[in-house]
Amino acid sequence: MAALRPGLRRFLGLGPALAMIGVFMLVPIGIIAVYSLLEADPYGGVEPRFSAEAYIQFFFERDLDDSLVFNPAYLVIFGRSILLAAAAMLASLLIGFPVAYYMATQPAGRRNLLVFLVTIPFWTNLLIRTFCWILILRDHGLVNNLLLAAGIVDQPLTLLYTNGAILLGLVYTYIPFMILPIYASIEKLDLRLVEAAHDLYANRRQVLRRVILPLALPGIVAGSILVFIPSLGAFIAPDLLGGGKKLMIGSLIQMQFSSSRNWPFGSAAALVLMAAVLAAMTYYALGPARRAAGEPGK
Amino acid sequence: MAQGFAVEVRAASKVFGSGAERVVALDEVSAGIQQNEFFTLLGPSGCGKTTLLRLIAGFEQPDSGEILLDGEPIAGLPPFKRPVNTVFQNYALFPHLSVAENIGFGLSMRKRPKAEIEAAVSEMLALVRLEGLAGRRTAQLSGGQQQRVALARALANHPKVLLLDEPLSALDFKLRKEMQLELKRLQRETGITFVFVTHDQEEAITMSDRLAVMSAGKIQQVGAPHEIYEAPVNRFVADFIGESNFLDARILEAAAGSLLCSLEGGQQLRVPGEGAQGEKVTLALRPEKIGLTPAAREGRDNGAFVGTISEQIYQGTTTAYHIALAGGGRLVVRDANREDGTAAFARGDMVAVALPVAALRILRD
């Protein structure tokens, strides 16, 4: 044992972590990358022949004379996904922040109960919970029946199979991931700082903006990422609540592996999505360094 | 005081909790704090001194009673509308802001022009001697520096009254001594009324113009440090401020301005004061006021008692002696050491104890 060189020892210590990353991340992504560059087998799976067709298909359409024409259809899906995910993130933040703040300022006993309550939805299958939203939103569902009975409307409102329904589903599914990190950062916050700010002439709004929000920022960033990324790739809410009419990137990818039987295209779309998310995150992560570089002398 | 009180508290009460957990933090406390004075609230933990400070700051509302600032009632005002500022026990500096931004926080909340804020920040940095640290994060500062930033942040607003909640308790001994002087200097230079809360009687005595000794939600005595030290009104004050010997006594004879008292051990003592025959009183005497001489002979001579030294505790310039009196009863005496630094007496020595009757305080509770 004593003969082991320090470099080797360090490597052995890191072994389990490296194995985790390798087996659960790099290998699957590697398979996806390889599949995206092969030909599709019409019966599912891939033919082991190299082809860049999947990537070409993502951006272009083949005309009759085999010339390539730019086709924005998939990019529109991509754009819609980003917009919906961003809207879901924003809505979750607007609803989640006050909830988290309320939870964090309760007495310790009630705080634990509230955290417990926030996690309760995870105990039921997501598919079933999303189906329940269909019952609530459909033409003769709970909401419309109430509105009709109250005489507020005389025709059922079209609530289901809209972008709004998808957004609702996304917010409903992912809001705990916004609440919990923000809760954690506000709970850590020393409430004496709030007192100190009040003492220094800050009114309630100024305390929120100048003290609580900056100190809760790590939680807000973490929560936003945790809501945005899964929303981007979500397919249960878009499929069930959007009726499959408003395709999101997650549904598109899922379709390629099921009904469309085009695994290479599904893989290519997944990789393009991942590349876009990584690029955005890197841009964000480098933000502070960029700002620091842009403001000399501070 | 012709100009009136800076802060006046009228019969303020505050109760926390209810039922079995009901705690009376303040029980009809009244006090007047004068303009430009260094006023200290002194007492053991739980005596209500911090609650009183929080009432003045506005973090708590009194259940009854009134608080006036420059003669104006302020009970209804939230903390951010009161012209008072607080230095918190743990400083409560904003970790996401630089030293300069912390100091300028109050002014920027009141939307003062940028140039004014910058000028005030550099003035305050100079006042607390932290020039050059403006851009630092507060986490990068030592405890003493954080303390100075907290002071500068409060003083930058030129408050009518500065409230200090045990601001020195987190500092080590040397630094605490240094900051005591610093606080005195700041108070003198700014002319702002300081209300200082502490449980450290030595700190209170060395720093205050006047102090209020608190216990169990009440103010026991208000006065200048020497008044409180020399003339405590009750046993709690005499015990809490400095050290005291307490001798239980009974008045045998009461003549005009003079009492003949009998102590536990049967010794008799003539003390100046008023009282009624048969009344039970406590005589309090500071250890450093008692004189010791080698006992030449047994007995009592001119107010001198005789006893044996049962304990001798070296304290640097002085030595504390525990003395068992011949007739019963114990005394603690603090006596200067000889010029070569050695104690004048040893354990087991027989000594004559001179009780200076003029320094005896007659307490009645």
C-alpha cells in the first residue's frame, strides 16, 4: 500500500465518483451521440452506417430535386419550448418566492410541516396528477362547470389543449423545485439583518429589494435552473394538457423513439437541446466574472 | 435640564408569552435620558434592559406606557421612521454589501444624493479609523473592524439617539478596553446621546455619564457611576455593582442621626443614620474601605474588630483577605500590597479590622 504513488492514490479515491459520472452520464450521452450519427432503421433502432441526415433534418428540408431548403419547423418547436419553459420558470418564481418566504418565517415546528406538505405531491405518480388536471380543465370539467353554474359564462371556456394549460402543468409539476431552494436560502438568512435594515430607514419594500432578495439570490438561481431545465424537456404536460398539438421539444424527442421510429433524429434533437442549455448556463455562470471584468476599480 | 430629555420612558410595560410562560420583561419602567449623555442600562440577563432598548428602537411596542423622543411620543412609529439607530450585539452587517455600502445604507434608503452619501461614508470611515477598507466585504474584517463598521453605519445617519446593544460582548478583553475608550471618544466628538446596554458593571461604571441598574423588569437605581457605587439604594445594587460586605444588624438605640447597631456576632457599632429601635437592617461596606492592622490585643478598639485571615487571594496591586471575625461573621477586605508587591498579611494571621462608619451604608430590603 505504501508503495502507491500519490497520483494513483488520488485517482483511486476519486474512483467511485468518476465511475458514477462515467456510467450514468458520459456513457449514455456517448451512445446518444453515436446514434445521432447513424442511419435510422424503419423498424426502430439504428443501422450501423454513418449518416449526418439527422442533423440535416433538424434544420433543413429536402426538396424534390434533393436540394436543401431551410426548414424552421423544428426550430419553432424549440423556440416555443424555451418560451414555455421560461414562462414556467417566471411563474414558479412569482408564486414560489412568497410561499418560500412565508414558510421560512414560521416557527420551527410549523416550518417542517410546511416543507413536508410541499413534497407530498411527489408521492403520487406524475401521470395521474396530470390526468387530474384534464378533469379540472376540460369543457365539462370542474372549472367550467363551476363557471357555468355561477352564470359567469354561458359557453364552456376552452382551457384544455392550450399553451396556458401546458404552462399550468409545468408550473404545477416543477414549482416545488423552486420553493425548496429559495426556502433554504431564506431560512438561513439572519432575521436580525431585516431588523437592521428597518433600523436604517428601509421600509418593507426596500428591505425586500435591498436585503432579502440579494441574500436569497443563490436559492432563486438554483430554483430557476431546476424549473427551467426539466420544463424544457418535459413531455407529459405538453402531451396530455397540450393535446400533442402544440409540440414541445421533449414531446418531439419522445415521439422519435416511439411512434416515429427515428432514433437518430431523436438523438440529434436531444443533443442540440443539451448543447443549447449548456451554452446558456455557461454564459450565465461566467456572468459575474464578465461583470467584474467590465467594471474596473470596483 | 432646560432643554428636556432626549428620551423619556413613562411607565412602559412589556409582557412576553402568556399563561405559564408569561414573562414580565418590563414592569412600569420610567426613565429620562438627557441630551448628549452616555447613558447605560445595566443589569443581569433577563432584567429587561434589551427590551427597553428595543422599545426605543421600535422593534417592540410597549403593552402600556409611553416613549417620547425629544418630547414627541413615538410609540406608533415603525423603526424606519424613528430618528434613532442601533448598533447590534452581533453587528448585523449586510454580508452582500461592501463596507462603504453598509455605511451608506441608511442614507441611500432615505434617497440622499450620491455625493452626500459618498462624503458621509468617507467622513465616517475617518471617524472610526477604517480609511482604506471601503471596498472590503464585511466577512473579510476582524471582529474589532466589524464593530467599527457597525458604529459608522449607525452614526452616518446622525441619529438623535444611538442605541448600543451589548456591542462589546463579542470582543476579547484587550480589544474591549480599546473600544470602550473609542466609544467614549465617538460620543464626545459627535455629541450624540448614547444609550448603551451591558451586563458588565465595570464597563458601565467606566463609560457612563449616568447609568440605570435594572433587575426583574424594573429600574432599581439611576445615577452617576460614583453615586451608584458609593450610595447603592438596595442590596441588589450594592451586590451587582462592585463587591460588598453585607452585615445583618439590629438597631439597639436610635438617637438623632446616630444608631447603635448590634451585629450577628454580638459586636456593637455606632453608625450615623436614621432608624427606629428594634428595626432590622443590612449594613453594606466595600472591601477596599476596610482597614487592617496587625492585632496587638484581643477585643475592640475604636470601631475595630478582631479576626483571623482564612483566605488570602493575590490580585496584583491588591490582595483580598477573607476574615473570620472573632465573635462570628465574615468579612472580605481588599488591601494594598507592600511596595515590593508582596501581601501584607498571611493566612492564619490575627488582624484588627477597622470599619469606617462613615462608609457604611444602611440598606433596608
